Amino acid sequence: MATAELAHETDFDGWRAAARRFRLAGVEPAEARFVVRGQAHTSDLFSPVHPGEGRGPETHSQGGVQDTAGSAPPSSSGVRDLDPGLRRGAQREESFTVPKAFVEVAQDVILHRSADRFDLMYRLLWRLRDQPDLMRIVSDPDVADAMERAKNVSRASHKMKAFVRFRLVEDEAGEAYVAWFEPAHRVLERTAGFFVRRFTTMRWSILTPDGSCFWDGEALTFGPGARPEDAPREDEIEEFWKTYYASTFNPARLKTRTMQGEMPKRYWKNLPEAQLIPELVAASRARTDTMVQAAPTEPNARLSKAIARHVRDGSYDEGFVASTLDELRHGVQACRRCPLWRDATQGVCGEGPKQAKLMIVGEQPGDQEDLAGRPFVGPAGQVLNEALEDAGIDRDDVFVTNAVKHFKHEPRGKRRLHKTPVASEVTACRWWLDQERRLVKPAVTLALGATASLGVLGRKVAVTQDRGQALTMADGSIATITIHPSYLLRLPDEAARVREREAFVRDLQRVRALL
């Protein structure tokens, strides 16, 4: 039995160094063992240590690019081979390469809490010797197992971003914020960068059973694990947060099973708002009935009169060319280029910096956008905001708008249900979208979904086939497409929702690279 000792539970560099030596030495998976330093193991069950044996020059690579490692340093990677000299099998490799896909999956799998994760990764590494395309065979049990564990790790990272709750403390340097969190897997170091980007100006600490991280406003450091009692239990801000959570809770959209899938009960004990959930759920039916029976919001009377006057005098006819975004907004209110204005509360123009490098185009205003007069303020807008944060894009730097400026819907009782605009309505409203693009002059325009793509490009596209491609526009700028965030809200399966959200974030990251 060949045994390697790793420095800690997530010592990927140490595992990689040991696994490389084992495979070059011909150690089969059944004869390889990986243990974490400090974990109990009985040394007399294994072969004696033979220092230095089998440590000749070796070559290894990631993603098919080789790098000569020479003699492996005995401790630089945090790994100590207890049985490095064992060799199994007649065939011995002098060097080898592995696909990038394996390295990426292995880096996630090592964060999984399963005890056999090291063995699974080495088994895949061993099999890649005879099956170099193994990682493409998603039906293979080992590959499927590794990808499922990697997906669980990614989900745990996403949950950490969503459910960490900071509490205010005071120390000699002033205000600081501390959070206690219990992640499903060891994702603290992987996820800490998100909080650095989001709370750059704050001093904060995140404590977990596995480790802790600290941001002082300039540098991020990591420390040992902590206990729940090391974190504050509550602060003054908590009551404000619970009030906000209760006020934004929408009973009409409540799906209890889906909510518990997105917010598993294992996290509730550390969420201050969780104590409100049973009461909000219990009262949701009565609140929904009240909302449905309520009369719709009336549009501004003075604005309606001004619009009617401009419609009569033809101020915003075919020859109208806006010189400013404000002028364009007034023009949209008087638009009669298609019938959608008749049932909408108001036209909804875009908003954002006047010279934004990125313009994001959605399909049309939703119910909440129609009432508020602002784009992407409803559930789909919240999904978009979170995905932008994960991709490292500041929403405040983006100009957001829609291909169609009026809300198309059909009444269902006192509720208004979304209807997809037809091509003629998109074409009629493209006149306004082109003027927005002319005034903002974005370097990149991102179209969300098929309707937005028709508005931006003037032609129909297959979103799933063309997403992520950089298309050159007539004015020299770049256009690209992806799914609409509302698609993620409609997916009934949580696994599919997590997978599609990750793909959506990757599309946004590609947009950021284009910028």
C-alpha cells in the first residue's frame, strides 16, 4: 500500500504532487491511500517507508501543456509520501498530461466533504492513462460521480453567497462585521473573493467550523476554524433587516417546496429572517387574496394629459430624433407605433449611465416594472443583479433597457399575466431601442433571450446555439446574446436551475472579458 499524507483537507497541490508520483510509479488505485495530517492511521498496516525511492525526474501538465518538475521537493507541496517507492504494473510512464477538464473538476471535488474524494480523483487520473477522453463520457460512473460532487460544491458556494449574515461589532479600530456560517462543503477560500468584491470598504470576518477569513480593507487572510459562540448573536441592524425581508416577501409568488430547495432548512438557524418564514407562509393565502382584489395603480394624471397633448400635435412622430435620454423617455410615453400602449400603465425606458460601456436589453417590462416605470426591478431583475455580482459586473455601471417599452399582458381576474410580444411589436419598438443605443453608445450590447435578440439584431436567432458569440454591429460595437433571467425562475428542477444559472454567470463573465 502506497500512502501519502496531505497537509489539510483541501490540500489540492499536495494531492496532485502525490498522485503524480504514484501514477508515474505505476501504483494502481487499489494500492494508493491519501490521509490528512493529524488523522489517525495505523502505520504498521502498510509497507515501510523507503525515503528517496522512485523520485527521479518527472514531467506533468495541466490542460495538455507539459512542465518539467525535476525532483519533487519533499515538503513544498504540503505532502509527505509514507510509501513512495512502491511500483505496480509492468508499464511505467516517464511523463503524462491530463485534460484541463479533469483539473477543474478535481479542484472542486477536493472541497467536497466525502471521505473518499481523494480516491475518486486518483481513480480518474489513473484511468486517463488508457482513456484520455474519459472526462467527456458523462455517463461513466466515476465521471458522473465527480461531476455531481463538483456541482454540490458549486451549489454550496452559491448558498454561502446568499446566506451569510454579518453582525456589527465594535473594536479598537471602530466598526467591523462578523458572520458565522456552516457551509455544506469546504468552500470558504473559494467564495471569500465574492465578499471582498461586494464589501470592499468594510472590515469583516467570516467564521466557519473549517476555517475563518478576515478582510481589513486591504488584505484577505485566513485562519483556523471557529465555534458558533465566537460570533455575535444579534445586533441593532437585524430588526431593520427582518422588517425589510417581511416587506419584500411576495405571497403571490410563494412556492414553499421551491423556497426550501433554494433556502434549505439547514441554514435557517443562522438566518435572522428565518424566524419570520413560518408566519409569512401561514398568512400568504390571505395576503394573496387581498393583493388580487386590490385595484391597479393609476398612472400620473398630469403625465397622461401631457402625453395626450403630444399625441395630438404629433411631437413624437416618425421624424422625431431625441437629443437626450430624458427627451427620449417623454417620447416613449406618447408612442402609438403599436397597440401595446393601450393596456400598459406607462412606457418604460432604460436607465443607467449615459455613456455606459455595457447595455443589457431584456424583452419587455413586467408587471412591477410597468407600475414603477423602471426596468428590471421585479424578480427577474433580482436574478440579474445577483448574477452580475457573481460575474464581477457592477449593475450601477450598466445601462438596462428592454426591446419593447410597454407591458404586454392579458388580464386574469385582477392579475396581469405576461404575454410574449410578436415580431411586429418588436420591430415597431426597435425605433426606440436604436435611439437608446445611439445616445448611450455602448461598446457591448447583451441581449437577454430571443425577443431582445430580435430587437437588437433585427433578426431571429436560436439563443441556445448562438449564446456567447461576439457579433459585430453596423456601428462597430459588439453584440452578444444569452438567456433571459426569467427562464431561471421558471425551471422547476433545482439541479437544472443551478446548472443554468452557472452557465448564465459564465456568459456574463465572457461579456466582462469583452469589455
